[in-house]
Amino acid sequence: MAEKTFCPLELFYSYSHKDEEFRDTLETHLILLKRQSFITGWHDRKISGGKEWKDAIDEHLESADIILLLISVDFLASDYCYDVEMKRAMERHDAGTARVVPIILRTCYWKSSPFGKLQALPKDGKPIKSWTDRDDAFTDVAAGIRKAVQEINDNTLRQWKASGEAKADVLIEKPTAPDIGDRVVQSWIFDVINPLLRNLERERERLEQKKLTWEVPPGHFKSIRPIQEYIRPFTDTLSQLLQHYPFLAVIVVIRKEQMRHLLAACIHLQDSIEKEEQLRKIYLQAKADDSMTRQGEPLNKVFNIDSEQEHLAGITQCIVNQSDEMPTHFGYYAVWNKYRDDLLALLNLPLIRMQNETVRSSAESFLITTQDLIQLLRETRSQLSLKYNVPLKS
């Protein structure tokens, strides 16, 4: 079975050339979403030489999933932006074939326009140019676009489940117990379904508590894993089960892709925090603090300077988990316990705040899919147990 996943959503930038600097800056702030394969972007500066510019614009205006209207007085004054691009964008929005997002660049009277009914970005429709720190404004816009992308993907998933259409090269269909021998069914239940349920329920509990725990070195996650790792000796049995229950296969494929996005978001967040000079300053301050000791031994001896990067990763783990479940290394816990407020302040930096929001929204989507998978596994187990008279537990 070929595995298909959510394709990156295409963004179309509708803007006045007098606002090109704003568009360039917005693209830069959206680079993380592009690197994580959530989006691709298109605007008229990408038209290649010799190509009809109107045909190219029409093509991408029709194919875009999200249309960004970069609003300014020059946008409103442009006949092409307003009468052509905006008009068609709103037609597609009203038809449900695209999402239109107005982004207010400069102060102008726009609320009586056709897009005035839509939620604008940044927050409260405050023009980007009016913000004291424009990075804060663009970060707010990027977070809003990330939320829109997630809503579109979640809605797509709900439609897949409800419609029964063929997606991801598999068919979502109502569960029906196949004609399989009771020994095979017993293996499905005892060797695959039951271990998966135990481990997925632990995952769900940790996600609900927002404990995305990882180990040092970074990237070695222990909170969430591919389902194959939970039934390693019985992966062939799992494949057999999924062949007979394609609706389960759909959820497994979607969960795998969402997990990839979530772990990538966590690693990006961790890397950004570790590279912050302020984190290193707090770390060095803690090492120089004679009051911080372990059994009378100062931290500058507990921490080996040759392992500074590992120590910064451990402290970052404390920041992101934000819980009392700390790493076993005494030094990490000591720094977190004394400098908690200073460390949490790092999460308010514009780039890190956006990445933290990406982790949060990705975790919420992954949790929903995990809950769906748990429910489907329970229903499948009950159905098999009833038809083949196999107990639910060994």
C-alpha cells in the first residue's frame, strides 16, 4: 500500500508592488512552515521569462489553498488587486474551495470591503506598520497562518472519515469482520491490538499532560513512537490486520505523518532555544553560583565544560516540558528550579514563540488522531471477539 500524506498547502500572495518589502518579510517569517512541508508559496515575482503573466496568475489563483490579501491603501487602489484577484479570491472562499486571509499591512479603511467580514491578521486587524516591533507583528501573522493550515488539514481528515472516499490509496469503510481463522484473530488481538492500546493510552495520557519528553542527545523521543515499535516482533501480523481493515490503515498513515511534523517542530524549537545566547548566559551564571551545590560540590564541578552543549540541551528539555518531571541529571534540575522565570522568558522571543505555538497545535492534532486510533482499535477488537468467540485478553 502506497503511503500518501497531506500535501503542502499552496499560498497565493495578492499584493501591491508598492508593498513588496512587506511581502518579502512575511515570506521570511513563514520559512519554518515551508521547511516543515506545511506550505508552499507563490507570487507574481516567480513568473519565469517569456510566460504570460496573466495566465500564470490565474493558474495559481485557482490552485491555491490559502489566498493572502496583503491589505494597504495601494492594494485597495489597484484595479487588478481589488477587481480581479480579490474578487476571485472571495468567490472561491465563499464556495469553500479556498481560505482567504486578509493581512493588514498599513492603515486604511478596509472593513466595509467584501473581505471585511473575515478575521484579519495580525491580532485585532492592527496594521503591521503600527506595531512597535514588526517582528512581533509578523510572528503573530505566521502563527495565524499556521492555525489556518492546521484547520484545513483537520477538516480534510474529518471529510475523509465521513465521506468514505478513497484517500491515501486506501478506502475508509465501515468495519466488517473478515472471514479469518480464530487463531489468526487471536494473534491480532493478543499480539497487536492489546499492546497497541496499552501504549497508545499511555501516549494519550502524556500528550494530555503536555509532557513531550525527550532524552539527551536531542531528538531521541520516548513519549511518542511509531506503532511498529510497540509490537516489534509482530509487524507482519500488524500488516495483515491493516490489509483487512483499511480504515485502520488510513489512521495509521495519518498518525505517522502527524508524528513526523510534531517531532520536527519539537526539534526546531529545541534547536532555537539552545542557540539563544541568553540561555548560555543563564547556564554560565548558574555554574558560577556558589550557592548551587550537590552534596557540597559546586555546579562548576558537576557540569563538565566539555559537555556544555549536552547541558544546554538538558536545560532546554526542562523549558519545553515545563513540568516537575525533570531529567535525572542534578544540574539540569537545579538550574531549572532556581532560574525558572528567566528560562521561561525565552519562550516569549518572537521566533521561539511561533515555534512553540507550532508544537502546541501539532500536538493537539496528533492527540486527536491518537484518540481516533484508540477508539477504532477497541471497536475492531470487540467485533472480532464477538464473531470468533475470542476473549479480549489472554
